[in-house]
Amino acid sequence: MKRLPNITSLRFFLALLVVIFHIPQFFDNRGLPTFYGLPLFDKGREAVYMFFSLSGFLIIRQLFDEKRITGKINLKNFYIRRIIRIFPLYYLVAIIGLLYYNIILPQLGFEFKSEYNLWEGIILLFTFFPNIFATFEPGGILEILWSIGIEEQFYLLIAPLILLISLKNIKAFLLIFTVLFIGLYHMPGLEFLDEYRMMFFYFSFAGWCSLLKFKTNKYCNILQIISGVLLLIYFTTDLFINSMSEFQYRVFSMVLFGFFLIFFTQKKISFFENKKLIYLGKISYGIYMYHTIVMQSIGFILLQLVSKYNISDYAVIVSSYLMIPLITVWIAHFSYQHYEKRFLALKSSYRNISQ
């Protein structure tokens, strides 16, 4: 399956939204000055949900195409590809987080109150249930892993189902799955789905959208612009969230993301096809995974400086919003080139169709 246009660069902007969402939370919790002034700074959750939609859009389309072309889905190769991409960085950050909160912080004289048994935490992390582990508030470095767990849990469930269902019924299945799951998610008595943030409907609906037939025509540019403007309003204002119930907002977000991705990927947009932006999109997984580690380090340094010197609030705010994203991008770049690529080189051995 050829690379869809514009998608890779979009990953970078979503990862950046997560970073700037966590900065004020982190600094406020530590008594450092920060800035909450724009709705854009409070859209990290929505950015993660759109990551879910983007992932479902790509992966379900990939599974569908494999079944259409080969008549089957090689589950072994599919899961090995997922392992190669996800596991090396996931387990590295999990180990760093466990060491940081349980050994490094106590050694530095900072008490971090753990709400979990260490072995229980290790088991939940290493068996890919970080979304359950996150309910124990294990610290930011470990808490962000919840979304990675949700992705892997969904694909463990959906890939065998797509294999078993006939090709002509896959679209109907995805739509039925979405409707049923979003209903179950908000049903009394099933609150654990929300507690563990098992938002599988974002993946399945976007996957359904990816399979819709849409011919590129004269209206393509108009639809790209309209969906882009809607998404821009969604992320830069509180217009939608303030006018809807939680249930309505989730359904609206799910539908907006899915249909935006249809129109967004129909035709190349020169800005999003910029080589530097595409590269930043390629390292967006690292940006997401490393940003809380960078935040901890920068926050610790700023705490020491503020306690010793008369540093203005403005200087702290500006330096934090500049240094954290820039250092995170640099570390993600270094990790991608010298750590992740060693594993990614293996993925080509497990491809079943041209991707």
C-alpha cells in the first residue's frame, strides 16, 4: 500500500499538541509559573484521540488491502511488525520510568508516593495494560504509556476479526462495532471502559472511513478546505466542547476525525509534504514517548534556578515552552537514528504486500 499523502506530517503536529498540553499541568503541579491562556494548550487529549483515528485509518486499510490482494491476513507478520515498531521504545521508556520514580527520585531526596505494588506495576506495564496501570497515578513518564496500550489491545482484537469476516462484510462490521462499542462505553455499569480509556470506537470508525470509495474530483479541494477549517476551529477554540455533552463531543470528534482523514489524504498538500515535516512526523512516536522525561529534567533544573536566583515568571514560561519541545525533538531524532532504526530495518522482512 503506497504512503498516503499529508498523514506523516500530521503526526508531528498532534504530538506537539500533547507536549504543550502537558507543560502547564506539570509546571503548575510543581509551583512553577506557566501559561494556560489559549484553548490550543488544552487539546492534548483530543490530539491523542485523533492519533487513535489516524492509526485506525491506516492499519485497518492496510489489513483490508492485504486480505483483498492475497485473500488472507498473515497475523504473525502483522503482529511482528507492530512489535518491531512499538516494543523497543515502549519498554525503554517503561524501564526509565520505573527506575526514575522508584530509585532515582528517592536517591535525590524527593519522595514520590506510589499507589501501586512495584511487581504489580511491572506486570501491568510489560503485559501491555498501561491504561490500567495509569489509574494508580504512577507518574507522568509512565502514565502516558496508556495510549500505546490501547492501540495494541485494539489490534489484538480487530486483526483476527477482520481475518474471519468476509471481505464484503468488513465495512458493515466496522460500523456496527463502532455503534455498539460507543454505546457500551457510555452504558451504566460499564464505567471501567471509561476508567481504562478503552476508546476503540475512534479506531474502528476511522477504519470504516478509510474503506469508503471516494473519487478525486473538482470538489476535493473544497472538501479539504472545509474539513481543515473545521478541525482548526476544533483545536483552537472551545466552541464544540462548550456546546455539547461529553457523549456528543466524543461522537462529534470521532466523526470529524474520520471524515477529515478521508478528504485530507485525497490530494497532496505541499505544506504537509515538506521533507522536514515528514521527518518530524516519522519521529513523532519518540516525541510523544520522551517528552515527559524531558519535562521532568527541565522542571528540576528550573526549580533549582528559581530557588537560587530572581528569575521572572516570563523567563520561566518562555524558556520552558521553547526548551522542552526543542530538546524533545532532538532526543527523538537521536533515538530514531541510533536506536529505533536498528529494529525498523527488520520490518521489511515481514511485509505481505507492498506498503
